[in-house]
Amino acid sequence: MKPGPLVEWDPPRDAEAVLVCLPHAGSGAFQFRTWQELLGPDIALLAVQLPGRENRWREEPATGMAEVLDEVAPAVAARLGLPYFVFGHSMGALVGYELARALGREHGRWPRGFVASACRAPDDQGEPSGSARLTDQQLVDELVAEGVVPAAVGANSRLAAAVARPLRGDNAICDSYTPPVEDTLLPCPLGAWRGQDDAGVTDDHIRKWPAWSAGAGTVRTFPGDHFYHLADPHRVTAELRAFVLGLLSPHS
């Protein structure tokens, strides 16, 4: 059977909410594999797997946001029997923002809360990547230097070549992305998180995210770099659990 865009691991039967997680550029859903146990039995984790990586390696990577949403939004909507939240890291936050908008506008399902992690706001994405002019190794080395790809990837030529393929598709998604001009605000609380040593997503960058929500906005800084969420998953999942369960409270 052809793998789909969603991955989950032993979802709890009595969950009170769904947490949709989207990974950073060039990576896949399996980075969240340990998170289900860490989140506990109240929250069911649903990870987004884009084509061209991990169990979808044989597929061509997507190159545009509309292409991603056309596949992912209906798949997620079909799974939402509970209140849901979105956590997106780096490029995953940009895709997660547009996914939340699509689920709300087209399926009548807005998230209860949204966390944008290690990502600039939709209107602050920076210059195009220019990845088409680079070899696979040059592409990976450049992103390692920027701190958005782990150094271990650049040090292994085979791994660099494997990661470059989905990275090119993900860069194309970001390079062609245009921020919306209407219905831009999510009607839910928004958390904007970053690692304190992340030079590519500064405190000034992350503080622009709350303006993209009509709900309460909070900014958090964690120890670590661009990949703080993987370096200390226990702390990050504890914060996510508190974020989700706090918004499920009848007094929230």
C-alpha cells in the first residue's frame, strides 16, 4: 500500500486532543516518533510526512504550497474527531500555518492553538534560497553553515545527497511562497518558540508571529540552537502538553 501523508505511533484510545506535527525542511515525520509516549495518553500525535523522504522516498518531492495542502489538508480533516493543535518546526511552521488556514476555511475546522517553532513569520521569509545553482554538497554545506541542517549531515556525502533531494523541493515551496493578504489571522492562541542560539531565527524574527493570530500570543526561548526541539524532546513535549491541556481547560 502506498504510504500517505500522515504517520502515527500507537495513538492513545482516550485522547482528548490531536497534535499535528510538521518537520523542518529536508526532514521527515520520524523525528517525532518518541513524542507520542512523552506527550502522554491525553494527546494523539499525528505527524505529517511529505513525499520524497523516509517511507515516501520513491515519490517526487512537492515543490509548491498548494500541492502540499491539496494532499495534506483533506487527510488531516478526515482524522479530526477531536480538538486539534498544530506544531510546526522551521519550514513546518510555515506549512502548518497554511494548513491551519486551509482546514479552517475549507473544512470548517480551526485549531485550538498553534505553535510556530524556529521559523520567521509568513511575511518575513527572507531572500530566495538560490538552491538550483548549487550542487547537492554545496546546498547542504550552505544550510549547515546557516544552522538549519545538522552538521553531521554535511559531513557524510551519501547522507548529504539523500537529504538534498527533498531539500530542493522544500526550498522551492518556500521560494515560491506568497503570504496571504486576506483571512490571515488564526482565531486561536499562538505560541512562537525558538532556540536561544538560533542565529537564523532571532528574537526579533520570532516576535513577529503573534501578529498572525487573533488570539493570545506568547513568545518562548529555549536553550539550544535551531534544533532545540530534538536536543531536548522531554522539555519541549512537556511544554507542548501544557500548551494543549491548558487550552482544553474550560477556563481557558
